Amino acid sequence: MTGEHRPRSILLVEDNPVDLDLALRAFSRQGAECRIEVARDGEEALAFMHRWERGHPLPALVLLDIKLPRVNGLEVLRQLKSHPRFGYIPVVMLTTSGEDADLGQAYELGANSYIIKPVNFARFIEVTEQIEQYWCLLNALPN
């Protein structure tokens, strides 16, 4: 069965309050169909895997920053992608880092996409709309 019946949510992993507010406003402004769940650091993001193991609905997508406190985003990505049950969940790196080393490592660890955060709010809205359209509405995942 395709993933069309799964609950639609995005796990947004972002520690910067300004960037978090920007992302939440961008998704809200476009009338996002996906529910947005938030983890404010890498440790909170990893705690979601424990929730999923207990039956909490899986997200359609994880939007993951790299520069996070407590556990960095690349380590979160490594643990998520190596998990036997959750490794298929798409992860889009949404970060200010345009460093080649971060980009290369993210893809080596299994990132599905890498987006450098736009600084312009109008462009950020466009990006969030495209993210939701593809990853939440078009992309099919197993249940």
C-alpha cells in the first residue's frame, strides 16, 4: 500500500528561534496541509525515534538543520538513516551551511536533499511550499 493514508506531518529540527519562527510562519502562511512537529535540538530529534517505536505516527519528512546543540544534525541523520525501521523516512537538510564538507557528508549519510536556507522571506515561503508539495503530497512512502 502506498503512503497516501499515513498521517501527514513534518518533523522540523531547528534550534534557532528566528529561523524556527520563519519556517513556522512560512508553512502557516501557505496553509500547510502537513502538521508541523518541532524538535529544538538534536537530542529532542532523536527522542522522536523512541516515540515512533511506541506507535507515534511517522512523519512524511524530517527537515533537519546541521548546526544543532547537544547532538549535531549530521549525527541525527546518521542515527535516523541507520535505523532498521525508520531509515526510509526522507530527510531534507535545511541549513545555512553551504560548506562542501557538510554537503558531502550529508549525502554520504543518506540525506534525500540539501537546501540552503533562503534569507529572503518570500523565497523561503516558496521553498516551504515546494517542500510540502513534493514530500507531503506527492511522495509515496510505505506505511
